[in-house]
Amino acid sequence: MTVDLRKATEEDISRFKECLRADPEHAKQIPDEWLSKPGEFLVFHDEKGNRVWARMELALRISIQHDQKISPIATAHIMNLGLRWILGRARQLGYGEVIFESRAQRLIQFFQKRFGFEPVRENYHVWTIRSTEKPS
């Protein structure tokens, strides 16, 4: 079996929208968000015409470790300025999404308050295996 990749045709998009609505895992998603920029909507297909749709996006995953010997105020100041730089650079490079993952509740709260990060739950742009777990 040969599998190839192509940009979606109007017929591909029409069928994709039907399939999305019929899928209980994806039914709440907005089909046009799959098609929007930044990102690329593609179709994997075989010689029999079977299709699988894929949306590809640029996402940046950030992990943070700080020096416990410096003051929390200095740490917060450095992270505030540093992350603002990272987010600006990510935009310049075309990243459409920034993912921050942590188990440290105070750090999570800081990133939510300061930068507007939100838990992944019900964010269909980041549909990972962990999305059904409780956010930490």
C-alpha cells in the first residue's frame, strides 16, 4: 500500500467536516480552525482514495528550572523578562502556540497570572494524551 500526502481539495475539506462532526472525540471542534493559519491542513491518502486529515502547527514547549539560592523576587523578575523575550521571538519565528508544562503549583499560577497560560483541558489545539487528566 502506498500512502502519499497532498494539500486538501474542496472535496477533501467537505468530507473532513462531515467526519469531524461525526467523531465524538472531535465533534466540539470548529472545522475552520483546522484550516486556519498559521498551520497547514494536509491529507494523507492511499491509492484506493482512503484519507486521513492532519493539521500541522509550529508549537514551542518551554521548561523552566530556577536557582533556589536566589530570591523569589529576582527569580520572578528574570522569568518575567525572559519569557517576554521568548514569546516575542516565538512570534517572529512563526510559532502559533507556546506550551508550558509544570507540576509546581506556584510556577503554574505565576505563568497563568503573568502571561495568560491556561490548562490544556478543552483546548483542542493541543489535544494530547494528557488532555484528559487533571491539570497539575
